[in-house]
Amino acid sequence: MKFYNLKPGMNPRRARIFMAEKGIEVPMVEVDMMKGENRAPAYLAINSLGTMPSLELDDGTVITESVAICRYFEEIHPEPPMFGRDTVERAKVEMWNRRMELELLNPIGTAFMQLDPFWKDRLPQVAEYGEISRTKGLKRMAWLDTHLAGREFVATNDYTVADITAQCAILLGQHTGTPIPEGLDNLTRWWESVSARPSARA
């Protein structure tokens, strides 16, 4: 089994944190995006989109997309449960993970791609769109702050994949100009708690 990794990448980090929470160790193959290794024929034969992460199983099967990789590991290593403990919890985790993707991670990621100089020669940038996305991300942080009042975690009483998605979104924002605004005490408390978990350094 091999995990094709991009160390600073948000989506590889999601899968790495998930694996660390379950105590799963998989050999890592670093893909150097700066050198274009993700666009080389050898890697495109593994993942035709050239994105990371990719998980190659021992039989040659390849699973891409971080949540799909997490679901695979949930099936073969069910403890601790990271997608919910029963039918209702699994639905709630699915709901909140999707919300964290669409309402938090996407606008923060879009702001980064549209405004950061790193992407200047890599894709067309529209600064106005980036600022609109940043504003949405900040508004969704305020929304999440309200949701977290009196709650330890995002979806259930356990730390789940929904927390991991939100955690990776907030981390990206902290490093790319969309940090948690002052006054969002519930979100800050949650952020400090999840950041203190050993898996946060995976």
C-alpha cells in the first residue's frame, strides 16, 4: 500500500490526520508539485487528474479524493469510529462534513487561489471573486462559532471527519489571510482543542 502525498496540501492533510487518529501507518510517496511530478506520465497513470492524495492498494487498486480514502480506512479499521456510531450519527457526520466542505473549506480555498501570489502564473486570478470568497469564509466562521456554543465537536459528541475538514479549512485560512476573527470565542476554543490533538501534526 502506498499513499501519494503532498506535505503542505490541505486534502492530503485531511487523510493523514484521519489515519493518525486511527493509528494507521502507510508508506508515503512524496509528489513534488513544484517540480511538476504530479503532471508526469508516471503519476498521471496513477491519478489522471494529477491531484493528491492517492492511495494505491496492494492489488493495484487506486483510490483518490481524501474523503473516499478516509471511508476506505473507516471500513477496514472501524475503531475509533470517525463517521458516526449509528445511523443517525452517520447522517449527521455526512451532513456536517459536507457543510464544512461547501461553506468553509471551499470559500477559504478559493480566496487563497484567487488572491495569493503563489497561484499567479498557475491559474487565472480574479481578485474580486477572491475577496467575495474571503468574505463568505469569514461569515461562515461566525455561523460555525454560533453552532459550537456548548459543543465540543462539530457533528457529534466525538471528534469526526467533519472536525478534520473544518480543522484543515481553518488552518489554510490562518496561513493564507483568512484567519479566525477576534471575538469568535467558541470557534477559537474548538480550534485550540483540535490543534492540540497529536494527530494535528500528521
